[in-house]
Amino acid sequence: MSIEDNIRKVTPYVPGEQPVGKVIKLNTNENPYPPAREVGEAIRNMNMENLRLYPDPECMSLRKALADRFDYDPENIFVGVGSDDVLSIAFLTFFNSDKPILFPDITYSFYSVWADVYNIPYERIHVDENLHIKKEDYYRENGGIIITNPNAPTAIGESPKFIEDILKHNKDSVVIVDEAYVDFGCESVVDLIDKYKNLVVVQTFSKSRSMAGMRIGYAIADKNLIKVMSDVKFSINSYTMNQPALQAGIASVQNEEYFRDCIDKIISTREYTKERLESMGFTSTDSKTNFLFVTHKDIKAEYIFEELKKRKIYVRYFNLPRINNYLRITVGTREDMDVLIENLEDICNL
Amino acid sequence: MSIEDNIRKVTPYVPGEQPVGKVIKLNTNENPYPPAREVGEAIRNMNMENLRLYPDPECMSLRKALADRFDYDPENIFVGVGSDDVLSIAFLTFFNSDKPILFPDITYSFYSVWADVYNIPYERIHVDENLHIKKEDYYRENGGIIITNPNAPTAIGESPKFIEDILKHNKDSVVIVDEAYVDFGCESVVDLIDKYKNLVVVQTFSKSRSMAGMRIGYAIADKNLIKVMSDVKFSINSYTMNQPALQAGIASVQNEEYFRDCIDKIISTREYTKERLESMGFTSTDSKTNFLFVTHKDIKAEYIFEELKKRKIYVRYFNLPRINNYLRITVGTREDMDVLIENLEDICNL
């Protein structure tokens, strides 16, 4: 026997590259606009002497701010170190059945990684040929369901009615709806948590709130579900949210107008870029996110990806079955997108 | 069947109370001194616009700063959201045997919580009647070992030779040495990681570096062990350390002098307090930490705990077998300790 025998073997999730230097970075769905000015001020105005003290393990101030925004109670809110932390705890808390959990074959690639690390059986359900989730495929026995809406990397958003149909057919399972991109034009199902006591809605500050660097995510659900998630969290790490994260999070939530302005600009740039790309021979799904998922009628995605990289423009290419001829392109500023378009025109010899 | 059946049932760790308002807080082993001035400056001087970007998932800048301080390579360093995050990942990574892991019956109470949540079999080994760990008890087959040194809440520190004897007898197990309090007068075994490829040393910024509010902990070990810990970490949450944590951590590590000054003051106040308490009828272990673990010859610990609480002085009382007549008292400023002493004199009718 050796120590090797008892080491957990995993295939970790691989995040998008983090290139340094002067590049156009359209590969990790970051927001091109800075967070609200008040976010930086909240951090700068902290009493730095108090960093000697533990933060509130209950994160009550941030949970209250989020509760006010969504018109729920703090007991309906769980906060974590990015939505990945929240989702990981939700998997550990809710997915303890011998039956497989269900999620689409084309979706956030972290789901299968968490399932593997926590020994959760799972089944990937094929999306249709247009990359749409077929809700009827989720009307069957299971150990839990997780749906990203809008889905990633397909960018396709479904209606609250669509999600509610899945909920109606799964009253004995916890259904997690990962709404990381919901603010970019999709309708949230957060209003359904009172009606469906098995629904967990997860959102993040990383995309629409321009705060990927702060690591803040949250879940909204029935108080009983939040309570058991908190119990599991307190069995792993009591104090996860540091003082700057709590302060920055509150300042962001209290700046709804700036938040809406940034989103409007991104949606407008997305539609502009989509039109330009389509005129170049690209096909794009109907994106409800801050990225486009595109394929070109003649030119291989991998080739375009490599060519863009040579020109210091980073987009995301997944060498995975069914989507290995697609590119996921984050919507940056209008200026970023014009540089992208110019380079794509060149690569496509237009 | 209902959703209840698949929910993970746990008994979470309960952290010390976080009272608000004007109190003397000697219950969670926080440092009474603020972090180095440069820590606050590093946070204030951040480019807040860059918060829109993900932090470096590899945390390379902070790992380099720590590697420089300990004279290792960044590949020997793992950083996490407080040492609880680091320890939790280490448990998940290394403790996958059917044989029980071993730790003292009186030690950090989170160990059994992690073992429970991750389904790790464990055995608690009795410390002796003077609360000392008996190293020979760890010379036997096991699925891993974790030792806190100095131990908490006993405050007793052991020599590197003592730890090395345990390592020598356990070459087929991963041995974690949790050195959360090591800077307050105990000698680290960090120099042994080259010699013992199965040793993981864990330290924290929360105590000696006055940064409980920032959530930074780290492990130092052979590169192979750090690599597998990182793989597990990347299977749970790619981006855990937010931008302020990375900046603040670097600034702290680069201020060795301030760090040493604070520690010297705390050690001096600890010895002063210990002497005063002993003159009142208390017995104290030989503390190598920033807290005292004391028991009174006549008066019940629980009574003293409650009386102090009425006077808005918070210390920690564990209603647990073998130590339910002890108090754990964090070493605060000299002024805090004089108020404590005065109140204890009153409670003890001196």
C-alpha cells in the first residue's frame, strides 16, 4: 500500500485561459464594463483594522440586501464564493439518491465534474438537433435535475412556463435552475420558489454585475432548502465570504440603475455583433446571454479559434462531441467587437 | 419518496459567537492588533475596474510570495479560503481509505465534522490526563493522520522531533499537521516536507497575521501532494480567492517585521495573563498559542463563562467530555486582559 492508493482521482474542470498582456479577451464571459463606482468605494471605505476579525459567518448583511431586491427574506438566500461554490454545495446537499441526476449533454461542463467528485450517478440527456432542451425528457424518475437557463454554451433561453413544466413533473426531486446568464434577456423563475418547494434558483455576481474578481454567487429557495444547504456549508467552511466581498456585494445590489445600463449596452452590442457575423456566413443561436454561440457554414471553428488566438483575440472553443464546430464568443465592448469582426472578415477572406 | 430522503444530514460545526456592540471578544482567537498598514493600502490601491475580471485561478502571485518566505517553490504551496477550506480539500483529497483516520479526542472539532460530511471513517485517540498527545498511539495502521500543533483548545505545543517520530512511523499515510497557531511560540515542521513526501503542513492568515476577515489559508507540501489537492480544488471551484484576498495576502507576507512585533506583544501579554490567572487559583496549560486553556481549582468553568458573558466579556466554553471544566481565553490587548482579570477577581471573590 502507498499513499497513492488513498488519493482521490479526479479530472478537474478546466476554466478558460487567463492570458496576460494586451489581448482582447472574449473567452470567459466577463463583463466588459467595470462594476458600479460604489462597489470600489465600499471596498476602499472599509475599516481595514477590522480585517483582524472574522466576517459574519451568516453573511446576514448581504443576504438582507439580496432579500430586499428579490422581495424575499434573508432565510430564502444562501451566498457563496461564486455560483460554483453555491452549486457545489447544492450538489452535495441535495443529490444523494441512487438514481441518476439529469442534465443536458450540452451544458455547463462543471456538472459532471461535481457529480464525479461527489460520487453522484448522472445521466446526460441529449438536446435536440437545434441544441434545444426537450423538457419531456425530464418527466421521469431521477435523483435530481439541474438546468442552466439560459443554457451555456448554447446561449438559448427558455420561458418560465417551460421550466415550470419540468417542476410540475418532478415534485419529488430537487430541481436546480442555474441562472448565471439570466439577466441578459431571459426571464427568471425566482418567483416560483413559493409555489415549488423543491426549486433552487442560482445566480451570480460574476457576469451581469461585473464582479467576477470578487467571487459572489447565491441561491434563492424555500427556507427549508436554504437551511439544509447552510448546514452542509457549515460542515465544510464556516467563514467563506470575506469582508470585502460582503461590502462589495451590498453596494452592487443597491445600484440597480447602473446594472441595468450595462446590461442594455451588452444586449445592444450582442445584437449588432450577431447581425454582422450572420452576414459573414455564421449561424448563431438566439442568444439570451452575454455571449454568442456560432458556427460558420464553410470554415472550421477550430481553425478560426487558432487564427484569432494568433491575433491575440481569445474566444472559447470546446473540443466536445456535437459542438466541436462552434465558438463561444463573449460580448465585449462595441470597440472589441469591431476588432473581432474585422479580424473574422480577414480570416474568412471576405 | 420525498426530497427529504435525498438531503444530506449533517451536524455542522458551530463557530464561536459573533456578538455585536461594545464587548470584549476573547472567544474566537482573533488577533487584537490590526493587520499591517500595507495590507489596507494594497486593498485600497487595487484597480477596482478590474474586479470585472476573474482572479488568477492558480493564485500564482500569492503562492510566489509564500514560496519566497518559506524558501520553496510556488508548486509547493496551495492557497484556500481560510485554513478550513484548505483542510476540507485535504480531507477530500487524501483520506479515501477504508481504514480510519486518526486524530486526538481533544482537538479542533471540525475534523470529525469533515469526516462525517465526506463519509471518512475516523478514530479519536485519547490525549493523556495532562491533555498531551501520546505519539506512540499513532504508530499503527490508519487511513491518514491529522495533528494540530500546537493543539487546540489545549494550547500545548510539541517539538518537531515529536512530529517527526509520528511521520517516521507512518510512511504510507498522509499526515496533516495543522499549524494554525504555530507562530505564537511553537516550531513549524515546514522544513520536513522534502524529507517526508507524505507531510502536509497547513497554516493560516487568520491568527498571527490578523486577517481573519480576509479568509486566507495555505498548505505546504511535496509538489505531488499539492498537485492532487489542486486537481480536487479545480473539481469543486476554480476561482476561490478573490482579488482583494490575493493582494492583501501578498502585502502581509512582505511585512515580516510588523508581523513579528505583534506576535511578541501577544506572547508577552499571554505570559502576564497566565501568571495573574494562576495567582487566582487557575491552572493553565503551557500555551504556545494566542489563547490560554484554563481551569479553576474551585469554581466551575461554565459558571465563570456565564458570569463573564453577563459582563460582556466573551470567552469560549466547550461543553464536551473531559474539557467541560475548562475555558479557552483568547489573548487580547494588555488592556483587554486587565479588564478580564479584574472581572475574574470579582467573580472568584478575591
